[in-house]
Amino acid sequence: MEKKVAIITGGSSGIGRALVHTYANNGYAVVFTGRNEDRMKEVEAELTAKGADYLGLRLDAAGREANKALIDQTIEKYGRLDVLICNAGISMRALFQDIDLDVFEKVMDINFNGSMYATKYALPHILQSKGSIIGISSINGHRGTPARTAYTASKHALEGFFEALRTEVMYKGVHILMVSPGFTGTNIRNQALAADGRAQGESPRDEGKMMTAEEVAEQTYSAMKKRKRDLVLTTQGKLAVFLNKWMPGRMDKIVYNVMAKEPDSPFK
């Protein structure tokens, strides 16, 4: 059988890196993107060591032309596409009244527009293979949190976009999975943008007590194989989604209190 091909955007670190290895370990040819040259080289070396078939592309996941090039180069090399995983993303941490609008727009461009562009150019090939599109969302795609307005908006947009698209292609054999990790031990909080666009630096949370990126990747792969619609991860994440559906007013207060207790909280 011809080898299946998976694209993972933002595949040089965190959940994306774990997804690259999970799909390679399961016999896929993997195409992954990233912007940090050193991290890209690390992933390429790891894949070479295990004899994986891969293509690493250094590009801006938010760019329209970059996403077109991503799909074009994948098809040029492999002639097919079976799985698109829209994983590239960035977070932020600042009150809306303080945030620079350029920072807000940057988060939306990377987290939402980049995923939309990649999906637009990949869709004809996914329709042909009757494959899967996977959006890596967040619990923030179900429940907004203060000081993360741009991140929350981008994930809500992602959820709405893929929900509508899923309905468009539901009788065409295409599978769309939305994955909503809870707190996961990655560098996303270290790289989160402050109000002025600088990286936050130190994470406000204990990363060692969180679900690992590898666990997220394995559960994502399993959910794809079962062609699930949604995957909400961690007990805390599932509880937040459930409670927000049934007692949203109470959740406003709960979420505020939790976020206000973070070290160096913007509320202080």
C-alpha cells in the first residue's frame, strides 16, 4: 500500500513535535513546519535516526502564500495528502485594555488565519483521499479566560470554522476532529505574548504537573483512527467544558478567581 502522508504545522516543539513522532512511528510520511532553525534541525535529526520519511519546511504558518507552498511542496514530493493537523499556535497574557492591537492581530493570524489557509489549500487533496483534518484547539475554544482574549477569540473562531466545514463535507468522506487539550506541559506559556508583544518568559504554572505533549499526541492519533468528532482532554478540561455549558454565570467567577491567583497575575 502507498504510504499515507500527514502534515503537522508548528511541528518543531511541544504538541506538534510529539505529533510528528507519533505519526512517523505509525508509518506515515510526515511534513512539518516551524520557524526556529535549531529546533527544526533537532526534529529532523530525530526522524533521520529512526529512518522516518519526512519533509521539514521552515515557513511562517500565518502566511497565505506560505501555506500554499506547504501544500504544493507536499503534493510535489508525495503526490497525496491524508491528514492535515493545524497545530501551529501562540498564546498571550495581558488584559484587553492593555494589549497592543498588533499583538491581538498576530495571535489571530497565527492561530486562526494560518489554519484556515492551510485547510483551504489542502482540502481538494483531503477530499480525494477521504482523509482527516485535525484542528488543535483548546479548552479556551469552549470557555474564555481573562487576560487571554486574543487566544480565546482565535480558538473560538477555529471551533466555529471547523464545525461549519465539517457539516459541508460530512457526506464527502472527510473526517474533521477538534482536539481541545487542557493544560499541557509545553513551552506555549513561556512564549506567550505580553501586552507589548514580548515573550512572557517564565510560565505562571507548574509545567511538571500537566499532561505531556506525548500523551496529547497519542490520544489525538487514537481519536483520528476512530474518526471521532471532538476530543477534550484532562479531567479539569472536561469539567470546565461541562460546567460552562450548564452554569456559565458561576463559571465566570470561578475562572476569574483561578486566573487571579496565578503568579504575576495581570489582575494584581
